[in-house]
Amino acid sequence: MRRKIVAGNWKMNKNVIDAQQLMVQLLSYKNNNAANCEVWIAPPALYLMMAKDIFEKDEIGVFAQDMSEHESGAYTGEISADMLESIDATGSLIGHSERRQYHGETDSHCNKKVKLALDKGLIPVYCNGETLEQRKAGQHFEVVKNQTEVALFTLSAEEIKKVVIAYEPVWAIGTGETATPEQAQEIHAHIRSIIAAKYGQEVADEVSILYGGSVKPDNAKEIFSQPDIDGGLIGGAALKLEDFSKIIEAFN
Ligand SMILES: O=C(CO)COP(=O)(O)O
């Protein structure tokens, strides 16, 4: 059975007081409501240790938004897989489109990061997805195939089963424009078939593939009901308990 997940990517939002408040609200929500999925958050790195303190029984998975491709050393501003392991973080997002767009991250960087994360027992949430131009040019299947192969196909079958993939079409991120459930399902099935072609269907069936891009309380249920969509990576709607909890409940 592959895992079902609702993950919130907080991006660069909230000061420490607001971050703490939302974490405490989330904990109380989680303790008082049965969820049919795992709940994860990726707050800014500065708040990861606070998150680990608040979710001391691992009620909610705690993820970095990025981690270094290097093990340690003179890389100012970066955080390493080792550091994440040392605070018992659950994992890290890797290759988010905003990292690609603003920080020049490529799939070969992602490949190194995914491997490092796995070596440290962290869950990599590998993000991919096409731009608007690529979709308009009909290249989306090819782009996502290439991204997936470059970033993940040096992994063993045992390793790839531990990776969570988040398909996030760039044109749907923060735009209010969502892929239709059918458009998302089509790419999710495509990603699974690419994995199946290399690793076999059994392995492919174990890989959780999340959808991200303007998931909101009013569209989550339909998106999550697609057979190859195992949950969501939520941006804007993860910043308020009211919205995020409704998205979690879309699994019920
Ligand atoms: O980038 C995203 C999650 O990583 C999606 O962001 P939005 O939900 O704000 O579109």
C-alpha cells in the first residue's frame, strides 16, 4: 500500500510567532481528528527544530524545503542531510520549481540530493513538472519523463520505493489555475508507467505521487479521488488551519 499524504509547503512565509501558532493549532487538530492520510509540513528551515519540539510524537512529519547536494563544508547558507538527520527531520523537499527557477537547480542536482537524503534515512519529496511554454508546445510528457529519469533512475528499486514524487506543473503554482483532475491523473499515470518500465509494476505501485499546484478545499476531493494521485503538496492553502484541515479531510 502506498502512503497517502497531505503536505504543506510554507515557502518563505510566517514569522516565528505565527509559525509557532499554526504548528500548535495543527497539533491540536491532529490530536482531535482522525485523518486518513499522513500530514507533513515543510516550514522555513529556521523553524524546523521548533516543529520537532512541538510534534514530539511525530504527529506531523517535518520536512526541510531544500537541502544541500554536498555533505558538509564551505557552502554558506546551506543545510545538509546530516543536519536534518541530527534533528530527526522526516525528510526534505527536493527540486521545487522555485528552487529551479530562482536558484538554478537542475535534475542532476536533484539526483545527488535525493541519494544523499536516502543515505541519511530521510524521505526525499522530489518535485517535478513542466512550464506553461512546455505544456503549450505539447512537451509535458517528455519533460516530466526526462526529469524523472535524470533525478531518480540511478536509484535501486528499494531506494525509489522510499521516494515521494510531487508533480507540480509550474503554470499551476500560486496562480489559482489548477490542472484538471484528468490532466493531473494523466501525468501521474505517465510517471508511474515510466517507473514501471524500469523497475517493474510492483515497485511503481509503491511510489506515492502527490499533486501540487493551487490545491484548495474546494478542489482537493476531486483531485485526490484519481487513482494515481496519492495526495497533495499544498502551498498557499497550507498557511491557514481552516483551509489545510479541509484539504486533509478531503481524504475522508
Ligand atoms: O508550490 C506548491 C507547493 O509546493 C503549490 O503552491 P500553491 O498551492 O500555492 O499553488
